[in-house]
Amino acid sequence: MQLKRIEANSEELKLYLDASSADIKNYEARVAEIASKIREQGEQAIFELSKKYDNADINNDNFQVSMAEMEKAYENVELEYIKSLSKAIKNIRSFHAKQLRTSWMDLDDKGNITGQIFRPLERVGIYVPGGSAAYPSSVLMNAIPAQIAGVEQIAMVSPPDPDGGMNPYTLVAASELGISEIYKVGGAQAVFALAWGTDTIKKVDLISGPGNIYVTLAKKLVYGDVDIDMLAGPSEILIVADEKADPGYLAADLLSQAEHDVLARSILVCHDRDLLDRVEKELSLQIPKLSRRDIIIKALRSNGVFIVTENVQHSCEVANLIAPEHMELMLEDPFAHLYLIKNAGAIFMGSHTPEPVGDYYAGPNHILPTGGTARFYSPVTVDIFRKASNLIYYSQKGLEAGAQDIVNLATVEGLTAHANSVKIRLERQ
């Protein structure tokens, strides 16, 4: 299969990066309409939208997943899945536990105390995608850092199946983490239900988890009513390769991302044109064997690209410009070039670290910034599920020592009442 080739120094690269496969304004109008329905009709609107978009009959009786459904889910999954899930949970917990920051206080020589107090959010909502594919790994990547942060209430939402049930692998993943508050609702309506609350769902403080464009735009709309993790777009992979890279590995990794969605981007950046030819042959050999080949072909035709550079350093410069969600350094010595990489959601080093290692198992979070936002966004961490309060205590001696400076600064800003609140304490000693 042939992919579009773009010279790195061409205007065509800029056009590719600026291109959007989605009519955002059209989607925004639909999301606004859904928001209006949820505000006006509450859960009744949710049930109607579940019928419209998921072809599922959801009502007050089956809206929340029951304990019986949780238990039955175990009958429909393999023991090997549960064993693999347990290992992944251990790795993810271990990685995120290292992120936990502790509250601190600092005492100076005047008896003043400053510091920060970190507290968990009280209640968060996690969105787990469903629909054309189920993602139980997203349960782990959302819930585990929230639990390590100390969040006591976690409400999970995920789209229902047409039969009114929910994917058993997703339910088992939730059960293994002790999550029992689960609702059968997806799309923008799920985001609005979490943000604003319904008769059944108590509103949350933060919504975390990736979803389709409806979910992303809904999160954008409710930001301010609640916090959100990030605004995630279609998934993407960028591979920086040298002439020693295995073309079969490169093709397989490009395909692993393309199967997510027809809007997914698969990008190979390389200076070796002969290697690009061999990767194209591998794509043609591997695609027919894959279950989601129809989605893959559409994604590669629309958004797959080879970017031709001058050398490895030039490839790294292009990679930084794109700032991808997933970046693989398929180089003979990836650590020798790591210092060149500035912008990436996650960096996968070497030929034995394909992107799925991070998606499922290694421990780092797979909820990552997309669409170039790795220039300023970070992956989901324990920190997003916590809030900090600054702590300030000044002694009499400390206030006296800094009083005139505070008064000077307040006066410059024309805030005489601020200055007075300090001066009055000096005058009444």
C-alpha cells in the first residue's frame, strides 16, 4: 500500500499538519443541541439519546450497572485476561505511586511559615470509550491514578451495547479496581450528566478519559463547571526511523494506530527512501490479516504519511514540530538521540518497545496529549486528581519586617485598602 510522501522542507508538510478531517462547527452545533436536551429533560434525554446513538433501550431500571451484572461479567471473560489485567494493574500502580507529592511547610528565621497542602478531589467521573471497540485499559489509566491521589468517589460512564448491557471486559476491569458506580451512557450526554448531575448521577469535580469528537467538544463546553484532563483529538503515532530499522516492525506499528479510527494519523519520518519502499511492501502484506482492515485502509489513505528528511537529526526536528501523542524512536541507538526530543506525549525507545507496550502494560499513562498539544500539555498523572492550597502564616516579627514592602507594592497598584490592612496592625501593636 502506498502512502503519501512529503518532503520535510516543503509547504505540503504545513498543509498536512493544518488539515482537519472533521467539520468542527457542524459537530459543535450537534453537541450544543445535546447539551440543551440534557439541561431541559435530564435522564429522559439520556435514554432517548442512547436509543438514537447506541440503539440501546436504557431506562431507570437498567441505567446503573447492577452487582449481578458485575458478577456475570466474570463468566464471559477468560482467566488469562484476568491474569494479564492483574499484572498491568500492578505496573500502572507502581508507576503512578511515584508521582504522589506530599504536603510541605517551610519555617524561616522570623517564624513565618509557608507551604502547600495537597488534597484529593472528592468526586471524579471517568469516561471509558465503547462503541466499535471496547477499551478496558482506559479504566485502569483513569481510575488507578485517581485512587492513588486519594479520590474516594469514582463514577464511571461507558456506552451501552445494543442489548442494554456493557462490555464484560470493561466491567471486570472496573471490578478488579473496586469501582461499583457505573452508568450505561456514552457520548456528549455522558459528559453533561457527569458535569451537571442528574436524578441518579451526582455531579463530579473532574472528568477524565478520552472519547470521540462529541466527547471532546462536550468536555470543552463544561470546562469551568468542572475540571477536565485535556481535550484529546484523534489518536496518532509518529515514528522516527533510521536505515537500520526493521520495515516489518515499522509497518506493524503504523497499523496499530490506524486501526483506532479513520481519523487516526500514522506518520513515519525517515531519511532513507529505500526503507520507505520496503515499509510500503510490508503494509500490503500485513493489512489483509487484520480484523479492522477497513478502518485501517481509510485512516492510512486519509492521514497516513511518510515524511522524507535529510538525516536523523532533521527527523527529530520534524518530530518536535509535529509534537505527537505517541513517538517511537526506532533508531539503532535511541538514547543517543533522546536529548533532541522536546515535544511528545510518550516516547517509545528502540525496536522492542512498540506503542502497545505503553497502551496496556508498562505503567505510564496512555491518556496523552494529541494534535500537537504535547508542546504544552502533559499525560494524565496523579496530580490532576488533586488540588493544592497554599499555606501562609506570618509572625508579628515577620509582618513588621515585610510591612513597608507590602505597603509600597499595594500603593503602586492603587489599592490603599490593601496597604491599610497591613498598616493598621503596625499602628495597634
